[in-house]
Amino acid sequence: MNDADQTVGSDRDAKIHRLEFSVDWRPGHAAAYLIADDEPILIDAGTPGERGSEELRAELADHGYVPADIEHVVLTHGHTDHVGQTRTLHEAGSPVIYAPKRMRERYERDMETVTERTRANLLENGLEPRRLESASERLLVAHRVVRESLPEEAVDVWVDDDPLTVGGRELEPIYAPGHHISHVCFGTMLDGDRVIFSGDMAIRPFRAPSLLVNFDDGVRDSVRQFRSSLDRLKTYDFDQVYPGHGPVHDQYQECLDRSITDLENKCEQCLERIESSRTTAFQIAVERAGTKREISRIFAETVGLVGYLEHHGQVQSAVEDGIRYYRRT
């Protein structure tokens, strides 16, 4: 049995089993959760590819299940490490699949448009042209993998802000964009406790990056939306958190407070790097990162950070020869 397994009683004796999938970034795993109700519910669907498929089957088998046993699949957001095995589950047993409605809106953008806008936004934010092909392809591959892993036609229910009943269990969706434009957390009751399947929010001990749409249109709004989502989530209280990365924990409000502080600190760090002379988001990301790998991880969020500073009047920007430069106000 997985050492990370979490078993929690409910008023209907439901148990929650944690399933872990390998990823190549901190903290080395992505988590999904099997709610062992009369109609088994899987919250998120792991990573794509053969390794993800093998891990899905092995993790389910640890608890006496096979993919065909899953009757409901509930997805928190459209990232590859959360939707990766949806097609496998769909083909194995035809479960009811629930996905955030904002994912459907993303699917309405054809890949040609996404490609064009991704490349344009990378260049506008200061990426060196020689890096464009590799940087854009890495981002576009992620878009394609999501669409392949979760075909639009496989989704049965597009989740909005209204409460929904999944296999007899009441789930409360909480829209929380920032890490991803479609991100939804789900609250429910277990054994008299309020618990939340938080996806990539309220993670301990770190904060997921503000990616929103990667470098599609809207990238500059990522941190503003993330910050608003944190404020929205703080109006709720939960006894237990089941996150998409990191351990299960009971520090809901503390994690949100740490995320708010972290965003504020990173905004301040960006502001310190914006001198009176013009500066691009890419130049700031390079100074913040130090390594090529780290640059690719924080570039999109850096665009969101300086966009947040501009929204609050601390910096101003202008596009010159197709490149956006920032100055202090």
C-alpha cells in the first residue's frame, strides 16, 4: 500500500485513498484521490503517458480497484499532471467525467491561434528570438497533451460555480484561477469535517506558480487572478486539505497566508529590479532565476508579477518595436 495513503471515515464510511504519480519537478509527485463511496470517485487523473498509465493501475490495485471500477472522474484544472489518464479511465469504464467549464472555453481556441499568440507574447515580453522555437514548442506541447488526454467530447459535465452531486456526494466547486485559468477546488463533508480537494492551491510547504494561460493572451493577469483567488479561498474554512502536491494537511488558512506573503515578496523583488531605465519581464526573470531551467519555470509568473505591479500603479509599461518595457512610476 502507498505510504502516502490517507484513509478518512465519513458519515457513509467512505475512505479516501491517495494515489501518487511521478513528475520531474518539485516535489516529485502529483496526487489524485480516490473517494471509496458506493460509486467510486477519482479527484484528478494523474500524469500522461505509459508511466502514468502504469502508476494509475498500480496505485488503484493497492486499494483493490481497477480503472473500470471508477464511476466518476472530477478534474480540478487543465494541467497535464492532473488530467493525464482521463482518456485511459474513459476507455476502461466510461465514468462520468466532470471538468471546469473554463477548460471548454480554452478548447474553443484553435491551436493555430494559441501558437500564434504564444509566440507573440513570448517575444513581446523580451524573450530572445533565438530561444523562441524551443520555448514556444515546450509550451505548445503541454496544450496538445491536455487536449489529447482529455478530449472535449469525453466530458459529461462542465462544472461552473453551482454545487453538484457526484454519485450521491455533494461537492462545492470554488473557482480559484491563477495557477491555471480553469482551476476549481472542491469542498465536501467527511465524518462531520469540512474537507477540500484543493488541486494546486493551499499546498504545503510551497506555492504553485501563477501560470494562468502560460503565454497565451492573458498571461499578464496571472498574479492578479491568483491573488484574488487567495482572498476568495480565505472566506472559507476547512478542517483537512487534500492537495495535488505535497502532504495532506490541516493548515488551510496558514497555507493561504503563506501564499499571499510569498506573492507580495516576489512582487517586491521584481520592483527592486525595475530601475529608471527600461527593463523587460524576461530580463527580470533571468536576474531572479540564475539558471536556464529556473528561467523557464518562472518566466510566465514574472510577467504576471510585473503586470500586477502595473495594475497597482507601481510601474508602467510601453511597447517599443514589439517589446514591452517596464519602468517605475
